[in-house]
Amino acid sequence: MARARGANAVMAAVFEATYGVTPGTGFRKLPFVSANLGEEQSLIESDLLGYGRDPLTPAYDVVSNESDIVVPMDHRNFGFWLKALFGNPTTAASVAAKGSILFSAQPVANATVTIAGTAFTFVSAAPTGNQIQIGANLGATLTNAVTALNASVVPAVAAATYAQTGGNTLTITHDTLGLGGNSFTIAASTTPASNGTVSGATLSGGANGHTFVSGTQNLPSMSIEVGLPDVPFFGMNYGARANSLSVQAQRSGLLSATVNVIAQGETTATATAAGTPTVLDVERFSQFQGSITRNGVALGNIVSAELTYSNNLEKIEVIRSDGRIGDLDPGIVKCSGNLNARFQDTSLLDQATARTPCEIAFGWSIDASRSLLFTAHRVFLPRGNRQIQGPGGIQMPFAWQAALDPVLNKTCTVVLTNDVASY
């Protein structure tokens, strides 16, 4: 029998329609760094006297199932955990798909570019129909191409806007925000030679923005299966809710988040109950792509920072024969963290002294279509001491706390931008 190895461990999860009832389909494979999710049941020593010095049979205590799961912060799969923490997001198209054709030289006569399935032919004579006249130089040819494409009456071609950049590039921007433009095809012929290189077979970068807000009354529950196929052993943890999220921001290193999960129970089997889960490619944010702003202005002297969001879940510890909890109720939201700043100016100290709130935002961005922004709208800073621990730089810690913004009626907002249709 093979021994279980972490390298082969798998995790799959699905949101439940009814608390504690595992759906038969809809599972999503989730990447993770570490987890120890599973039922625990401790023993209570016997307190009986009168039977000598040897111990009597212990009693079993209640069942508990709570774990810190460390997960990578990527722009696709991380949305599952955000939904578990904040509830259903509001999803809206936010970024248009784009692409380009880079020309190394003038296209030859009868070469083509194919836009959304329609071929446009380069000709030396006056153009007709879906033709583009070759100009005196490449820049003039691309000007003619832009004119012809923008004037096209073909509906699929007219769904984008065309422009020339740099004298050698035809740029294409889909007119509709969101994921639809990512299937818009582009191509350039090699024989006859168009001398054009497409940015990809389709436009790319079309994205949706998923907005999560604090204070949601009804949080979803999950079934999370942790599998060790080497044994084989598969533990299905049902009635799981996300209690808290913690993120450490620093200058370098891998970017991960710790999600505290509390589950009702676990069933075990020798085969997976998750079927064939949906798999999303993992594209992780990096620490170096992070930024921290205060009232929209970058904070430049932050050495490290911590962000914590908690639902303060309360276990419903009812009396039942299986020793498990009845459910979990969300408590008062807590959004807090730490800012460790090099003491270069007194801007943060002055704010703490004045006892005025500010907006603090933590962001990570790969590009316009792949980003994560966590905004605490009304943050209070305490006065911190100056840590002089040698001849080097002096740092000041600020253990901040966020509160409800009475205008926005929320404490914090998280916006995840990616190419996922919905969560």
C-alpha cells in the first residue's frame, strides 16, 4: 500500500444549497498550500474514584472540525474563497478584449487579414468590397486598413474598433466590455505574405469585475473534499463556512492567504465523491505586484502589512447524538490589520493623533484584466511607539481597525477582476 504524500493531495469544493447537504455535482478543484481539515474528537479522562490507581475507560468529547487552509492568491480560484467569506458578488463586465497585428513590412498584393471570420484582401488597385489598398508605405497601408475595417458593414467586424499605433501595428478593441470579445478571432496570411504577426488567435483581456461587500447576512456553506489518493482516502467536510481571512503583504515572496474554515462534520470514503471537478488555471499574484494606498495616494514607506477580515462565526452548539454542531451564525464583522512603516514623515502619526479616519486599500495587479483590490473604507489608526533597535532605520507599527462607513453602509469592499463568468 502506498503512503500518502502531500504532493498528491487534492482539494475540491462546492457550495451547498442546503446547509450540511453535499451536492452531487458542481465541484471545483482548488489549489492549496496546506490544510488540516477533518473531524477531531478528543478523550476526557475518567474522574471516578474507588477503583485503585489504574485509570478507567475515558469518555469521548464532542466532535470538532476547524482548520486553517493556506491558499494561493490567484485571480481565478481565489474568488471561491471570497464568495465563502463575503457571500455572492455583484458581477459586471469591466474590461474590453484587445488584440493587434504587428507588421514587419508592407503586405504583398492578395495577402489577407481575417477579422472575426471575414477575410480582407490587400490590393494595389482601388479597393472594392472587403479590400484594403496598399499605400505608399506601411503607415499609409495601415491607415487604409483602419478606414476599411471601421467602415465595414459586416456585423461581426463592426463589433470592434480599429486603430493604427506606431506606424506598424493594427490595434483591435472590442466594443463590448466583458468576456465576449475574447472569442473574437484574428489572423494574417503567410502565403501570400501579409508580413503580419497576430497577438493571438483571438482577442484577449476581456474581463468581469466581481464585487464583494462586507456585512452580508446570509453566508454560503460549502462541502470541501480533501483527498489522499495514494491510500486511497477521501474526506468530505460538509457544512463548512469561512470564518476569517488573513493576508501578509511584504516586498517579496509568494503571496498566500490563510482562510479559517469551520465545518459541521466529515464523511470518509476510498473514492472521490467530487466526480470530475471544474479546473481553472492558476495564475498567482506576486508580492511585488502589490500596493497600499491611503485616500487614493500610495503609501511609500510601508515595510510590511497585515490584513485580516473575520466573520466571527458563532458555533450553534446544540445537544445532538452525533456530537456535531447545528450550524454557524455570523457575528460582528471585524476588519483590521497592521501597517509597519519606516519613520520618514509624520503623515500617519498626525492622522492617528487627530483621530480622523481614512480609506486604506490593498491591491495586487497583473494588468487591467487581472487584479484584486481590497478596500477598507473607514480606517482608524492608533498612536504607535517608535521602535529604535539599533543604528538602522526606525519603524512605527500601526494596528489599524476599520469601521462601518455610514455613507457607503459597509466596512470594506473587495473587487476581483478576471476572466471568470461567475462565482
